[in-house]
Amino acid sequence: REVLLLKNLDTITLSFNQIAGFIPDELFMIPTLRTVNFSYNKLTGAIPVNLGESSSLEILNLECNELNGRISSSIAGATSLIYLNLRSNQLQGDLPVELFSLPLQELLIGGNEIAGTLPVDMG
């Protein structure tokens, strides 16, 4: 909850550490947050569902962690997201069709356990 005290936080980069545990739900409640880079750590659990509440988030890099579960359709609420890197985790299931309504310029999801077919309306 202390992270909520950082009311003007724009960027948080904690990559290439040994950070373990879950991504705090409160992180995506910071209204000014534009960039999150937690790549190359040991984060576990699912991507927080309330990621979709972060309408100012533009860049999310969670590459090379141990995240699991599905990518929630609530991600559609992150309406400014242009870069999403989820490579080399343990994410599963289908890609939510809502993901393709975002203004993404880069989507990196290799090295997971994503299954299913690509949505017809992907383009």
C-alpha cells in the first residue's frame, strides 16, 4: 500500500534483480503511471486483473519472470498501452480478444504456454 503514496510516479524500473513474490495490485492504481519494467526477476502469480484500471499505462515489461495464469480480458481498460512484453513466463490459455482493441505497437508473448487460435479480428 505504500506505493500509493507515490502519487506522481511516472516510471518504475526494477529489472535485473532477484525480486520475488506477486506484483502488487495497488501499483496499477497510480493514476500517473506510464511505464512499468519488472523484467528479469522472479515474480510469480498472475498479472493483476486491475491492470485494466491503469488508463495512463503505455509500457509494461514483465519479460523473464515466473508469472502464470491467463491474460485477463480486463487488460482492455489499459487504453494507452502501446508496448506489452510478457515473453518467457508461464502464462497459459487463449489470448483475450480484447487485447487486440488496444493501440499496441509491440506485443511480445513468446516463451509461454499460450494456446488456441488467433482472433479473426486481430488486424
